[in-house]
Amino acid sequence: MPSRAPSHPSRISSEIAERPHRRPRVSSSSGVLAWARVCGLAPLATAALLYASSVRAETWDFATPRCEPGASASSKSPEDWLACRAPVVRILEAESPYNRIGSPALSEGSLFGVRASVDPSRPAVFAETRTDQIAGRDVVQLVYRVHFEKIPFRFSRYFFEAHRNPGLLFVLTVDRESGDLLFVSTVHTCGCYYAVVPTDAVADAWLPADWPEIQNLYGQRLPGRLQREALSNGLRITLESQSHRVTSIEPVSKSGEAPDRIVEVEVAPMRNLEQLPISGTSEESGRNGGSSTNVETGSFFYERGPLRGHVRGAWNIMEGLTAFGLLSLDPTVGMDKQFGDPEQTGTPFYTLLPFWLHQSSRLDQMDTLLRTLGFRLPRAEPDPVKAQMRPADPD
């Protein structure tokens, strides 16, 4: 493993870097102000203005412990890549707890079962590697998962997205042989708002026809291509307030705008999400006069029934039982879910809404997904070595 600087798990750095040469922004309460004025509530509008002017919106960077320079490039180990290539996540208006990356937690339900929540005071990033093939090329998927307390209800055309325990996946697709970064993908853990950005390691012939320099996706402007050389200092992904939508995918720049605060986050194994301690279930046991505490564990995801593989408490009736659910033929559409092979998780992680595209837009089958999106990938040719190793057909 590459050497890393000493770290303090889930600790907010005490060093605050003030933004250079910029005007203070106000928080999203200005949206409430606008609605109050439209409705003719002048006193409320005035009060909201006074409150908004007193609140300075903060920008926080959530970053994993840094590796030594060049440690990732010199290593051929996917585990080293996973530890060293995690993107920096920039959060806008981080003074609001629901905008911060949190730690999933379980507790006993008030009536029955287990209740899931996300604690914004304890940031956590969960990660894993997965193997795949793109056009016959062996690749490694570096998968990073983060969760938030909620998407709050707000007066906008996206009001229907409000729900608890939402999350995001950041997937870095790396060539297994060379270690080159090929694609950067972002998607909400409901499978919504999927975006993919190729790097210059991807041949131009592989790109869809008329691939743009700037992608206009779901109201956001994202790059059409990333340069590997510019990513030597790392990758930064910026998230919008409240909706947690990705607004920027860019290289980390030493001369760029500094955040108000840096939050250092440890990378935890993805499997930990299936083994969370359940608060309130501890019991005392003694041996040889001593005592110990045993705490029950459970999964962040439902483990059986029609909701198997979905995040506990994340169902959104405003999406599942409306036109979105009808178009997808899925009453759980918009509900955050586990990523992986549906044979193991219980639910497919599709990224396109129409029901006839669910199978071809699965994120765990990157080759098929890219072809569905119009990428002109070459057909993989049979590997003669693997063909020789294939078991012979029985007589």
C-alpha cells in the first residue's frame, strides 16, 4: 500500500481557508424570500431578507487522506488506486446539515423493525473495486459511495425529489493494464441523473458522433472530456445545495478557489453498509468475572421482500406512484438502492427511466450501458488464450 500522511478519521479540520477575492454568498433562504414576495407577504419577505443577509454560505471540501505524490501512478494494485484516487467532493452551502456527507446509521424502530438514518456530523465514504470489460478491454471500477441526511422539500420544479437517506456514486473506470483513467461517472444512488465523462485516454473513434466539449445534462453543464495530465493533483466533484446534483467535474487546481473548510474522511469498505451496528440493541455478557457489550448489526438496505436491495426509509411516494413510476413500471423508482449484480443485491441498478431500457442501462454492465448511450465501442475479439482454456464441450 502507498504511504499516506497521518489522518484523523471523520474529523473536521480546524484550519479554515477563506475564499480569496470574492463576495460572500447568502444561503438558499433567498428562494423563500422570492416566494414570499410573490405571495404578497411583505413582512415575511423582509424578515427573510434580514435572516438571509446574516447567514454566509460556506463551501466545504470533503477529502480522503492524501497519498504520497505519484504513489497511485507507480502502483498496479486496484486497492492502491482505490485509496489514492478518491475524488474531492466540494459541498456548497455546507452550513446546512442536509448538504453534508454523513454516516449511515441504524436504530430500533419506534414500532417495529429497524430504522435507517444518516448522521451529518460523522462523514463517511464507502468504497470498493469491481472488475468489468469495455470493448474486450479489462477495466477496474473504483466505486465511491456517499450519503446525506435528506433532500429537503423545496419550492421548485424538483419538489418531488424530497426524501430521506439519499446518496451518490462516483465511479472511476481505470484500464487494468496501464492504470489510465478512462471514464468518470456520477449518478445518484437511485440510478438518477447519470453522467459519464471520458478522458483523453479514450479514442476519439469510441465517442458518440458529434460528442460535445460541454455536456448539457439535466440542467447542468459538465465537461465533455477530461485531460489526464490535468488530473495529476486529483479530481474534484462539486455538488449543488439541497438536491446534491453534480454541477462540476474538474481537476483539482492548486491555484483555484479555496474552500472555507476541509473535512478529512476515511475510506471504509463498501461491505460495512451491510454490517452497521443497531443503536439500542446492546446487551451485557460476562466471562471470568469480566463484561463486554454485544451490539446487533444490520444492513442499510432492506434484506428481503419487494424492497430488497433498496435503502431503508428512502421510498419516495411522489416519484414511485406518479408518471415516473408508470413510465418505468417500477413503483420504487427514485428510491436509493444497492449497486451491484442484481442476482446478489435483489434489484437492478438501471440508469435510464423507460422500462424497455432497464436491462441495457445497468451500471454494473458498463460496456452495454455505453453502447446504449451511443458510444461507438469496437466489438471485442475472442481471446485465443482464453478460448484454449475454455472447457471442452461434452460429447
